[in-house]
Amino acid sequence: MEDMHYLKLLGEEYPSIPSVSSEIINLNAILNLPKGTEHFLTDIHGEYEAFSYVLRNASGVLKFKIDDLFDNELTSDEKKKLATLLYYPEEKLDLIKKEIKDMNCWYKDTLIHLIKICRVVSSKYTRSRVRKMLPKDFAYIIEELLHEEEGMLNKHDYFHNIIHTIIDIDRADEFIIAIANLIQRLAIDRLHIIGDVYDRGPSSHKILDDLILRRTFTDVQWGNHDILWMGAAGGSLACITNVIRIALRYANLATLEEGYGINLLPLATFALDKYKDDDCKQFIPKKLIENYYQEKDLELISKMHKAITIIQFKIEGQIIKESPNYNMEDRLLLDKINYDDYTININGKTYNLNNQFFPTIDINNPYKLTEEETRVLNRMKECFLESDKLEQHIKFLYSNGSMYLNYNSNLLYHSCIPLNEKGEFRKVNLGKESLHGKELFDKFDFLARMYYFNNDEIDEKLYGKDLMWYLWCNGNSPVFGKNKMTTFERYFIDDKSTHLEKKDPYYKFREDEDVINNILIEFGLDPANSHIINGHVPVKASRGESPIKANGKLLVIDGGFSKSYQPKTGLAGYTLIYNSYGIRLASHEPFESKMKAIKEEKDILSTLELLEEMDNRKHIYDTDKGKELKDRVEYLKKLLSAYRLGLINENIK
């Protein structure tokens, strides 16, 4: 019999005919369950409150379930109150206790309502799967209540006695919190985050904390901002300076200081000394939190912003000079400045600089760091490398993330596939290889992991001085998707024609179904029933742009989670929802605040649009997980035959 070695190993887990038979029956039953619900989000950019709310209400799905379940039983206001309790049980309970006089009656009704909702959202799972997700303190009780109908003959008193006892022993609050959190987790079987958890918004660290604590099956397709933080956590000076610069640009210091304990005092002291005579008006933060910063705070942030930007340009210049294979010489601009009249020549044209204060630049060696800059930078690097919380979050991104994911006939990646002007795969020289398409992504994935876990093994002569920084901003990077990053021009040149960053030809071909089909085939998918899902470039829905491209083959779901993009998109984010019945797109209106959601019971207005309806309801046997289970069943059948033929001995104790 083939695979005897593997069958013997499998026999250690299933040592007898009864144990093998039981598992075959179990797996075949699982295969016939409905497919779990997948949620796809992208470009969250630190907007924790909005992200948390979308997870808590399952992108509006739980609200619709409440409407359906209690259509004729509860009023509109009662349904709103129940929904808010479900999303924010702890906070809402405190408010309800101040309003309700007969709490015992309210507890009884609410517990029954929550059990009904839990029964519906858990119905797609096996009892074993649900059991693993149950809160420890109430596991047995919830399991009993889920499988005993309150109206069932002979069980009515049993069911209601459990409810009354929970209330009588003063455990109703804890039970409500536990079952609400369970419902939230059960409503989403798998969460796909298609890049850019980090930057712009104030609480990227809270998003990652939430993902780790929720225990929902989550995968992340790294975006350019995630790559930047991954590089910074690995000690890349270029990535560290970019991370700090972006935080200062958006007046967002919470993630650095509160989230990861990065001490910015050395940078502040240095900036106050070197830029005390500079108003740094070009470096005033782009997005301000109302009433949060006073004028003196903004002055300091602006000076720190300029200080780290100049340091960044110096570090990047050193990398470019030492990495000719990056082909980024056009980004060497500090040495193109005429320091006599403060002009700069770019591509044969001269521009005036809007700032003439460069106290730390050596005209004869503009990319050389001063001693003070070196000290500041070394201290910053120590902070990044010593942050335990940052290490935990970055390891989560590596463990649960990748450059792309091929899952259930969907191809997920953040930005683009590098293409040429004909819409063909563009070959990228990487080391001694010339790669394109899937091979290019696989190589970048491998090198990104090597950078963090085994950086000493990366050959700098082949792959340049800083691979993660290359992925952040190089024209051949599939997570960046532009020909260059015009950071210097945006700060120092008023002429906006110099700010232009040309998008990869991929974006021109997003509506071309043949090009999209070729990409799907390249990654091993059948174009007839597959999709590409990505983000990175916000969909300008307010201008009539559709997230649906190439006759439904490509779905772009960056709808503006980041508040800085919402004026352009007219929305506050998309969620793609793929369940056993089809694919729906939820578009979300802006989220005002957590407190308004709790006190005023203001739900995010989410509009659900059916993109694709299944001819037949999908089951687990139709999914990638189903293929794995079917393979396992075949091997278990072989093991069963081996036991019956005496080729492998049973281990019966």
C-alpha cells in the first residue's frame, strides 16, 4: 500500500478502527455544512473605532439578523437598543441600568433574545467548533441553552430555570457580555485584511491588539504601510525615519508613544535646538484632532517633522548610492540643491525651494549625518528594537500575513501586479533573477521574512542595502504601485507638477477582463469563477467610480476607512462579504464616535449590494478547506483498510 509511512504517523492520532471510523463520519458531516462567512476589509489606516464597530456589527449583518428575527416582536427602538447592547455590551449595560426600573424582567427578555441570535449565527458550525469558542465561565450553560428550545415539550422549565438562576445569582451582566462577544466572533468565520493596518489614523496598535484578542481566523495581505512598520521593527533606519515622519505628518503620536513606548524626546530636543529659528510652516501636520493640540504643541511637532524628514532623505540617499540595482538615482535630490540661491534642478528644469533653512546639511557632503543626528537615530532604533508590544504585533503580521493569498477562488493582494504598457507581466530584476507575476510575489514574500528573522543571510550585493525600504517606495514594488515617491517635492517645491507619481500600468488595465484573466491564471485560478480583491487606491464613489472592475472579475474595496480620504471617496469604507449564498458589498457611512453609537444608538448606515448570487448554496466541500478535509478523508479510508488488512496493527488499550 502506498503512503505507508504517512499512514503509520496518522495511526498515532487514530489508533483503532472505531477512532478512524468516527473521524470519517465527523469530517463527512462537516463537509456538508454551509460555507462560513468571509469578510474582506482593506486600508484601515489606524481608524480603530470605525474598524472595531464594523467587526462588532459584522458589517451591518447582525443588524439585519435582528430585524429578521424580531420583525413582529420588537419595536424599531427596541431593536436599536438590542443591537447596541450586542455591539457594546459593557458600556450599554451601564446606561440601561439607569433607565430600566424592572431589571429582572428586562434581563429575562434580553437573555432570550441574545440566545436566539446566538443560535442563528452558530448554526453553520459544528458543536465542537462552537464549543472551542465558548467563554470559559459560561461554556456549559451557553451550550445547553443553544441546543434546548424554550418552547420544547419537557424542556420548558429546564430552559427557563437556567435563565432565572443566572439572574437570581447576579450573573446576568457577565453572561450578556460573554454571549454578545461570542455572537460577534461567530458572525465572521474568517477575516481578510488586504493591507495597510498602519499609519494616518491614531490607533493602529489597538487594531492589532483587537485582532489578537478576538481569536477570529484572520489573514493579512501586507500593504506598503505594513511593510514599512515591519522594516522599522527589524531595525531599518530608512523605515524608522519614514514611520516617524508619517506619524508627525498626521499629528498621530499615540501609536508610537502610547502603543509602542517609542521615546521621541531625543528628537524633540534636537529639533528645538536646530530649528528654533525656522517656522517649519511646510511641516505643520496635515490632519489635526480638534482641540487636542495647542499652538506650542504644533510648533514642536512641525520642527520634529522637518528634523526627521531631513534625516530620512540622508539615510535614503546613502541606500540609493550603495544600491545601484534599485535604479533610484532620480531620488538623490539633496545634492541637486543650489545652496546659493536655494533652487533645485530636476530633469533639466529649475525650481525655487519654498524653504531655505538647512542647518544640518553639509553642502560638500549632503547625505552625511551630523553627530547629533546619528545619536538621535540610534536612540530611535533602540526604541523600535526594544518594544515588546511592537515585536508581538509584527510577529502576528508575519504569522498571519503574506504578500498575497489564493483562497476560495479569490486572489487577494494589496496593490498591484507590475505590468508593462502592453498589459503584460513586467519582469523585475531581483538579485540574479528576472521575475514576474507569482514568482516575483513569492520571492518578495521570502525576502521579507528573511529580513526580519534572518537578515544576516540576505546578500546586500544581490538585493541592495534595504529590501523593506525598497518594497515601501520602489517603482517595481507590487505593494507601492507607482514609479516614484515624490516626498521631497511635496515638502519643498510648490509647483505641483513635480508632485506627480505615475501609477503602474496595472491601474490602466484594471477594466480589461483579458488582463485580469491572465493574472488569475498566473496564480493558478480559473477565471470563470474567480475574482481579484485588492485596495490601496481609494474608490472615488462620490464621483461615480465603481469598485467593480473588469465585468466583476476585480473588486477594489478601499472605500475610505481613513478619514483623510473620505472627502474623496464620499464613503467611510467597504466590506466585501462572501457567504454561502453569494458575494455582497457593504458600503459604510462615516462613523461619528463610539459614545454616540452607544448613547444615541446610531448604527453605521451600511448599504448591502448583491454582486454575485450562487446558483446553489455553497458548502464546505466547495471550499479550499473542503479540499483539505476530503484529502484527509481519503487517507483515513486508506488507514481503515490498512487496519482491516492487518498491514498496520491497531493500538487498542
